[in-house]
Amino acid sequence: MLTDTGGRFTARLLAEETDRARFVLELSTPEGAWSSEAAVSLATGEVTWQGWTGSGEPPEWLAHYARSALRSAWRAHADEGWPRRLTRWRGAPEVRRPRSGDGSD
């Protein structure tokens, strides 16, 4: 489901294995939707994903937020277990315009 603004990601736990946890990862913005399978290493917390389905690659800023959320889940999993589902919405980063340099800004 596409969002009206910003971006949303959902990670659903597929399996807890001896060396990693696997998630179905879905990202969406008003421009498109992408999905992949993500894995989080139990030893290091490294997050990797397979190729994306959807049109091209998802926005890097949204993939960054998804990676950060999975890393946070890794840090908490020893005490809380792996979450069955993580869903977050984030606003798109603002585009910075270059300053004109003429002192009028």
C-alpha cells in the first residue's frame, strides 16, 4: 500500500535461525513500493537484504531507516525476543536548496 507522503516500512519475522533472523521487508512511498527478504546476523547485527522487487531501488533514506530499526531489534532481541512485526512511517527528508551566495537568503 502506497503512502500519501513520506515513506513506510514493514518488517515481518519469517524465521529465527541459529545464526540469523529473517524478515520480509516492504517499503513504500507515494512513488512506489518495494519488497525484499532481510536477514539480521545474530553475531554482529549486520543487516543484509536480497534484491528488491518493484521498480528500481527504494529510496536510500527509507532503506536506511529500515536498517536502523532492524539493528535496534537486534540490540533488544536478547531481552525481548525478535518482534513479529515492525512498522514505521517516516517523513521524506527535505531537499536542501543551494544558497545563492548573494546575501538575499
